[in-house]
Amino acid sequence: TSCPHCAGTGIVRDPRGLALSALRQLSARASKGGGLARLIVRAPIDVANIINNTKRRELLELGEEHQLSLIHI
């Protein structure tokens, strides 16, 4: 999408792309192991909504696979 800050001269990821990137990063971090006690993810509302609404299955599978307790705030 066009960047709103530079009047369209730059390019930024759309919310769907950011949501996929966030899930990949979560998966990579969970796969490293190390006994995660807590992992806090901060994302823009539209990205969080995409993850919660359209990628919920993937998120739950990630939690089950790595025995993580997921809390949605």
C-alpha cells in the first residue's frame, strides 16, 4: 500500500502482510524453545484483528504444538 506519511512515495506492508509476518515471527520464536515464560506481542489494531479473526486456527495450532498458553487482550 502507499505510505500515508510520505504521500505515496514509499511502500509499507498492508495489514494482512503484517499479520502473516507476525505469525511467522511467533512461530520462529516458539520453535527456538528456551522455556518461554511470557511473550507479549504488540500490533496495530487492524493487524491484531486479522490474526484473531482470520488466523485464529493457525495461532491455536501454534499454541498446541509448543504447549503455549495464549491470552488475547
